[in-house]
Amino acid sequence: MGVLWLIADYQTSVAQQQQAKLAEGAVTVRGEHIEKTAMDYGAWDEAVERLVVSPDPDWADENIGRPTFENLGFDMAFVVAPDDTATYAMVHGDRFDGPLSGLLAGGYETLLTEQRMKGAKGSTSGLIMADGKPAIAAIVPIRPLKVDPADVQPRHVLVLVDTLDDRMLAEFARIYLLPGLRIADGAASAQAHASLVTADHRQVVTLMWQGARPGDGLLAMAVPAWAVVALAFGALTFQFVRQTASAARAVAESEWRATHDALTGLPNRVLLFERMDFASRALCDGGAEFAVAYLDLDGFKTVNDTHGHAAGDLVLQEVARRLEASLGLDDFAARLGGDEFAVILPGRQHPQQALEFGRAIIDAIERPIPIGDARSIGVSAIVGFTFAPRDGTDPLMLLRNADQALYAGKRSGRRQVQFHVAAAA
């Protein structure tokens, strides 16, 4: 009987550990999404002119403050000068004139210092306290699309903040199967929980939810039967196997959600880095060379602004299907967040092979996408490539190289396939 209790407790413990990973991953993925969105707004020639050179608050309202609040749901947007004072601030859709020191704490200054150290192309995100509440913040430089390497002057930065409010927690609970997800009032109890630390490592935010308890179901079936174990041994064994299989399926589903994008079903950034690390290690042992493609949709922001997020979701799902249909047997595609995707292409070490793949992907994406009511819309794409091992083997460096090639493609115009500089040489 004691062994049965131990097995039930182990099943429950494993299930709740997986749920804790999902809760932590939800916050991390949200931070990456905010950071990439902020980069889209910050790396903009007109933003440099209207936010830095000749500040125009009305332009900032229409192009930064209100779109990020009304369309994307971010609670706060700030433009911060090199002396760390705010030159523009919008909080919950209204202009804000107070000092940031009274509004942002719990790691904001740590993130700001971290971004300053990274320079003109650096960005960062993390957990802070905003107006006394836990929030996810992203900080990016406001810069032109093409940055002069000799320009090392301190820059204005764009700060986007999204509060961990009931709306966001409800969304996390729905996507990651964490019923009753909430912020705990005090220290963690025996309930299922995950502890998040602010960027300055001074405050702990505890998320709690109604934890999965697969072991209870096992005990509920087993204990009454224990009295008549001689007669019910066969049935008990069957129920035990079924409960164990159910718990295994729950763990497998949790692991899938932690490594896949809920909207498109594609692998997410976590699984992408695992596959890139595997490919790099295999390369060092004599495995195949490979290319990494970084893909960004052209015109997706207009879809969201004009047709709404429901249409944007349909576009992302259809692009994911077309991307998967274009893959070879050993190729691997992932959604990085927002309208950005990445592809690992083993054996395609030649730029001409990558160019053909990139053009085929763009052609596939540009076919009209139906969004209901006999309507269809069109988007395009820009693709940046890097190659291993000629551009390196570190997964983070390879993805950064492909991202830089992507931005070079954006500067060159639409429908571009661009290679990292070292690969093009």
C-alpha cells in the first residue's frame, strides 16, 4: 500500500514540475515577443527623426503609444533619453508626465544599464515592477535601419511594458493549461507554483494555479479496491496501467506545449535552439554542413492594424502550413514569435541552394491568403541566411547572423533573399 502512495505522489510531483516549467516558459516567450515587437518600432528611420531629432508627441501617440496599447495590449510605452529621463510617456492609453522613478522599479534600471552596455543594436527584456505590479519590460535602441559602426554615441531607447494582469494570466492559463493561474499574495505554499525573480534579483513573484494531481485519480481507484485485492487484482492492474499511461500523456502534452507554438503548431525558439545545438555538435563530429534562414513577413503589421488580430492569426497559421509544405525531409522550421520564423537546412551549404529555397518560400507566401467572407489578403517575406561552419557554429551567433542578414534585406527592398556578409564574400 505504501508503494502505491509513493507512485501516486511521484505522478503528481512530475506533472506539477512540468506545469511549473510551462508557467516560467510562458513569461519568457512573452518577453521575447515584446522585445521583438519593440525592435520593429525602434529600428525605424522615421522614429529617429520624430522621437529623437525633432520630438513630435502627436506622432508618437499615433505611431507608438496608441498602437502598442490598443492593438497589441501593452500597458506602457516610453522614450528615454541618454540621461535616463523620459522624453515621451504613455500609460494605459494616456500621456504621463511624472518621473519614471516613481513608476518603474524592481529591475528597470538593471535592464536599462544592460541595454546601454550592448550598444546600438542591443536589446533586452525581463521582469520588473511597474506601478507596484509585476510586469514584463523590453528595452531597445531607437536607431536607423542602417547603423554606422563608427557611431558610438549614447542613444534614446524605446521601453515597452506589459503588466502581468488578470487578462494576461487568463491567456497563459488557457494556452498552457494552468487553471486558476494567479499571482500569490505571499510566499509559495504547498500548492502548485513557480517563482519568478525580477531583473534586479531583489523581488520574487510567485505564480500559483490548480495543480494537476494524476496521482489522486490513481489512489481513488486503488484504495477501495485494496480491501478486495484478491478478487480485484486484475482490474486494479488494468486501472494502474491506464492511469500511468494517462499521466504519461499529460506529461508528453506539457512537454509539447513547452517546445511548440500554440497558434501555428510549429516548434518554438526553445526547440529550435536544441536542434541547432544538435546540428552544430554533429558538424564537429563530421556531420553535414547546414544553413539557417531567418524569415520575416512583409506587410503583416498592416494586416493586424487593418483587419484585426483574428485575421493576423489566420495569416500566421497559413504561412506556417506553406512553410512546412516547402521543407525537405531533414529540414526543420520554427516560429520565433510575432511574424518571424526560422528554418534549419542540413546539407544546403551553397548560397545558390539557399537562394532557390528563399525565393520558393517567398513565392509560396505571396499567394493570396483567405481570411473569411470571401476575402483574401496578401503578404510577402524577406529572408536572411547564414551558413555553418563558415559563419560559425554557435547557435545563438548563427541566429544573430541570419537576423542581421534579414535586416540588410529590409534595407534593400521587398522580396529580398540576403546572405550574411561573411557568407557572401
